[in-house]
Amino acid sequence: MAYKPNVENRWWVETNFKRPKPSKNETEMPVLPVAMSFYAVGKDYDQDRAKEDLTDNNLRIARAADPPAGGWVLVPMTDEQIPERMLKRVKEEFRIPREARGIILDHGRLLRLLVCGPQIEDWMIDVTLSDEPSVDVYVWSVMQRERLFTRAEEALRQARRWAINLLEFPPPRDEPFRGALL
């Protein structure tokens, strides 16, 4: 007798129909003061506004630090400091072009580099050196590129190439920048 498969002996066919549970509306939710205050912080969170605030914050830091052309300024963000040998290594790895300006933000456990053009508002490269190094490029306060790297050395090399390209071919203010050189 031929064996005929049926629904009961097919393990991949779901035979139990599960009805979705009715969801509770906000008025029926339990009141948990600590948890609710935590979630209230994120209510109506506007991610675009947060991105603008981050860009503005970087500009405020760069203006306050006022780095010299072709030089670095160290801005400690916490009481904990990165070892001096680490700072020296980062500066050697990312040789700042003489027209660019550099700010090292020391967050204790990680470093961020802000590299700006001759005019701070023109463009900015934000290099984060952490477990997952990243490079963000802003032109006229608009993010143009964001890239993750596996190694800090790769991120520093790529950021330097982008800085040199932005110095050689500065983005015009009145024309939309398309990031062709990044």
C-alpha cells in the first residue's frame, strides 16, 4: 500500500490555530512609577531633531575649542583620561592636513576626533574610536556619509583620505553637495 502524506504527518505544517491575544490599551496598563518615567523620556522622540542637535553640538564644541590650522586641541569630556601614548599614536596615525583643524574629544574609554575644514562650518568629519570604529562626514551640517570599520587604523586612514578630498575640492555653499568624492 502506498504511503500518502497528509497534514498530520507533515512537521512543517502548523495545525494549531493561535488567535492573537487582545492588546490592552494605555488606560489598562499598570502604573509603574520608575519604569513609566523611563519610558516617558522616549515618548514623542524625534530622531531627526536628535541628529540635528548632535551636529550642532559638534559645531559648538569645535567653535569653543577653536583649533589652529594644521593642529589639534584636546578637549577632556570626563575626569578619566586616555593614556598619553594612545593620544600620540592616534595623532601619528591621523596626520592632520595643514589646512584642516582637529579636536580630540577624550571620553575616558573612547576617543572622538572632529576634523574640520579651514572654516569650521564648511565640513566636519567625526571619527569615533571605540569597539566599533566609525566615521561620519557632515557637509554644511548635513550628514553625507556614515561608515563602520573593524579596526581603528582603517577608520583613521579613510577619514584622512576624505579630509584631503574635501580640502582639495571644497563643497560649494550654494550648490547641493552630492558627496561624489567621499
